[in-house]
Amino acid sequence: MLDPQAQPDLTVVLARAYGLTGIALERLPVGQVIVNYRARAGDRLLFVKHYADGTDLTAEQAAVDQTRLAGQYQVPVATLRPSLEGDSVVRQGGVAVSVWEWVPGAVVQDGLNPAQQRAAGHALGRLHTAFAGHPAGAGPSAR
């Protein structure tokens, strides 16, 4: 787990790598090896992933690439905001981070209504189409 005192270092990286100055961070109670924040930069909301030391950043980059692929098939995904240098995941000093456009949402705990079920089905179909040719699908199932 990341040290909560790391937030000042994080704001420095966000300013240097993304040009996000005067950013306000609100830690979100989600994530396992990543500390997630809702970030306010002026009138803009962003989602910030702060990766813990030891996180496999190569795997995280692969996940970013898969998110982009899904978005190309109209799967509703958050849009990555690249750094000023065009990087998806930035590492500066001991801080590794990625920044995304904020997507409002809600947790559904009581089941989906019919419209939500249709939307989920359409998104799942698009996911299957997007990843039908993905190299990871060529091997045997883990089950």
C-alpha cells in the first residue's frame, strides 16, 4: 500500500509530467495495488492511478493498451490522458502514475434494469469482437 504522505510527491509529478498545477486530490476507496484519486484541475475532473512500488508497469501498460483497443470498438471506457511527452504511464523518482478522463458512475448492487442489461450485453459483444484476435486468446483456457 502506498504511504498517504506520498501525495505531495504525486502532485509534483502531475505538474511536471502532465502540466497539472494546483491540482486537488481526493483519495477513492477502490483499488488493490493502486491508490486511486479523483483529481480536480480547475473545472476539470480526472482519474489518477498511483502505482505502488513493485507494481508490474509492463502489465499496466498492456492494460492501458487493451483499454484503448476496447474503446476503438465503442466499448465505453475512460480515455487516457497522456503525459506531455506522450507517455501512458509515467515514472518519476519513486512515483508511477497514469491519468484518465473522469467518468461518473455508480455501483449497482441490486441487479440491472432491462436498459442496463441491454447496454451490458452490447458492451460485452463489443469486447468479444475487440479481443477475438488478441494473442492471449490463442492459448488454452486457464480453466
